[in-house]
Amino acid sequence: MSEKRKTGVLLAGLLKQIALEKTELVQIDGEDKIVSKAESLARMVWQMALGYEENKVTSDGVKNIEHPPNKGMMAILLDRIDGRAVPVSDVGDRERSIADKITDRGKSRIREAGKSK
């Protein structure tokens, strides 16, 4: 496994481990509850997808700020819930097989190895 791949796997593992930590305070049905970072993030994505209002205290007083639904967050939710749609490929387009990926040099080495036996 390459060094870059090992680093990616390690990072993904640590992110998953941190996501399970129950450290975030959220309001559910008017009650404050401690939930995991993952649940808190999921609730934020839903909130942004649906749109929400917030009251912000400024020096001029309390301002009501309306956040419209975010199409990007909607797309993330749909991709996660329904599964990402597979792009349609061209009729003649196909994924290269392993045999196709072997380089000419690799082919010649295989032929030479077969002749020497």
C-alpha cells in the first residue's frame, strides 16, 4: 500500500472515531441534549437544506436573519439517502480491463518469462 493511501486510511479512521464522540449540544423538541459530532453535523445539513431563521443580537438590537434552503445541502442529502446516480456513459465507452491496462513493456516481460520455461 502506498504511503499516500496509508495516510488516507489513517485519516479516515480518525475522522470516524472523532465523529462518534458525544460532545455537541443540540436542542431536540425544546430540550438540550448531548449528541455525537456526526449527529450534530447531520442535523446541520438538514437544517441548511430546509432553510431556517435565526435571531442575531447586534448593537442595533435583535435582527431576524432568514437563511433560504441550500440546494447543495439538498443534493448531499439526496445522494446519501437515495444513493448517488451513476453517470450514463457513451455507448462505445467501456472501462478498460486489467488486460488492457498492462503496458507493452509488461506484455513483453510476460512473453519472455513464458519462453524461458
